[in-house]
Amino acid sequence: MAQAQASSATYKWEGTNKLGKVVRGEMTASNFDAVKAELRKQGVTPKPGKIKKKGKSLFGGGGKKIKTSDIAVFARQLATMLKAGVPLVQAFDIVGSGHSNPNMTKLIMAIKADVEAGGTLANALRPHHMQFDDLFVNLVDAGEQSGALETLLEKIATYKEKTEALKTKIKKAMTYPISVLVVAVVVTAILLIFVVPTFADMFGSFGAELPAFTQMVVGLSDFVIEWGWLIAIIIFGTITGLIQAKKRSPAFREKLDQLYLKLPLVGSLTRSSAVARFSRTLATMFSAGVPLVEAMVSVAGASGNSVYKKEILRVRDDIASGSTLQSSLSQNKDLFPNMLVQMVGIGEESGALDDMLSKVAEYFETEVDTLVDNLTALMEPMIMAFLAVVIGGLVIAMYLPVFKMGEIVGGGH
């Protein structure tokens, strides 16, 4: 009895009750799964990532945020230690003490404490859902059951590194144009609020009529000065609203993801990255011995696009009904290209599905590289043209009256 009490912990949780109302609380239980089971008995559906061990999973305070790259390095280091014959608990000490991020050290020590108390590594990872997703935990669980934990940890590390590299490439393609546009908006606002009024006052003292284009810019300046605060609130509110709608509304997220797939170049980039994620995730899970039907749930979640997620779950249902992966994928050639379908067919026939999927992943990861470079090369001249029109237009509007006054003065002489 004393032992059971000692191994229990307090968990913070958040979920929705039967009426759809958000509820929160704390609960003492032996592990993460026990909390979920008890909440379901009470009619509460826990939110993903919102069950956290109090004092262990809430990594507030100082230190940097725990990144995906930190988790990849952790998996790689742990695999290396286990291959070298270092016991699991001691490996936690070595990896945790050498980490530069205090929050990551706290996380590793919290996992170590759960393992020392007699739990499996998979169960020790489950409460930390924000850092270790279902795919990570399921693969660790498969590794522990098969006795090949170090091999599975290596596969996880490789998977995390590849997917993080893919995300970085896509962010690179989007960050550059967004940052340039933000700078353009800031520069335009400064010109309209501070520079244009100075010129307008100077021109007004001459008493001459301003050119129509200059009058339009001065009018715009007056509007921005008077209503700038409202414009800023509308822009901020719109961006915040879109972000929240994407997070909270599956229907809105699906519409947005459908739009991404239809846009020129962006659609190809989205499609290639989703296929690369699909292939990489399924190859990793299948090589770990996870049954295909079970693996498809994690694969759907890792696709990064709700349209693909819905379609992958449809494929899972087909496989559960006795269909082959190739025949199910071939039903939607718009989302699953012919190369993927053919390689999957070869893999299923030869018994080397994981190898074929890895080759497909490598191909489409290279394709993402090429598309990112093409997108950047295409957008650079478009952005420069936009800046020239906006900033150059404001400058020309301010100098037009100077040229006109020069003509008046010259005509007077």
C-alpha cells in the first residue's frame, strides 16, 4: 500500500464535459493512462497534451523552450548510450547533466524518476505529450517489447531530424517574403505618418495647387494618422482570428489546407512535403514492426495537412477491410502520386515496403528542396517590384510638387 502511494503523482488536466464546456482540475493517479481512464468515467474528454504531471511536465520558469531538435538529439544520445552498454537510468544521468537547456534537463530527470520507480520508458514518456507525440511513444513501446530499444531510438532520431529539416525548408520559403512585406508596411507607415505631413505643410505654405497624385497620398496620410490605431487593431485582430480559427476549427483548417493544395507552386510544395512526411513516417513505423493499420493513425497525424489526414484515415479503413496499401492509395492520384503508388506496390510484393517508402521519402524531400529554391527565386523579383511601386510611388508623390513649382518659377522669369 505504501509502495502504491509512493508511485502515484498529481496530474493537472484540461478537457471538455458532456455539455462541451471546458473543465480543468487536478488528480492523483499512478500514471498518465489512469488519469485518462478516470476522466472518461467522469464523462470528460481530455484535450491532447493537456494532461501533465504537476511539477514535472510543466516546464515554466527559466531556460529555453524545448524544441523538436532537442528531442531528436535526446533520442540519438540515448540510442548511442544503450548501444555502448550503458544502463538506461545511468544514460539519463549522462544525457541530462550534459544538456545546455535547463528545461530539457528537468524533462530528462522527470522521465528518469518514473523509470526508476519501475515504469517502462514508454509509460514514462506518455505524460510529456507536448514533447513526445504518440508516434515517438508507440515506437519506444515497440522497441521495449521487441528488445531492440536502441535500434528504434536511432530510427526515431533519424525520423525527427529528417522531418525537422523538411519543416525548416518550408519555413524558409515562407519567412523571407513575409519578413520583407512586414518591413515594407513599417516603412510605408513611417513615411505616411512622419514624412508626408512635413512635405504637405511645406507645400501648403506656397499656396499652389498640388498634383492629383500628391493630393491622394496626402489624403491617405491624413487617414492613417487619424485611424491608424483602428487599422492596427483590425490587422492584429484578423491575424489572431485566423490563427485561432485554424487551431480550433477543423472545418476552417481543412478549407485552408485545400486552398494551399490549389495554389500555384505552393500547392506543389505542400503536396511534396505531405507525401515525404507520409512516406518517412510509415517507413519508420513499419520497420519497427508496428502493424500497418495501427501505424496509419500516427502517419495521418504526421502528414501536416488535414486533407491528407482525412485521406490517410480512409486508406487505413480500406486496409482494415482487406485491401492492399497500393490499391487504396491508387484511388486518389491527386494526393498520392503515381511514383508513390508504384513503389508501394513493389515494396508489398518484395516484402521491402519500408525500404521503398524510405526511397520515396528521399525523392520528395529533394523535390521540396527544389521547389523552395524555385519559389524563392520567383518571389524575389515580385517583392522588389512591389517595394518599388509602393515606396517609389510615395517618393514620386512628394517630389511632383517640387517639379511643378520649378516650372512655375521658370515660367515667371
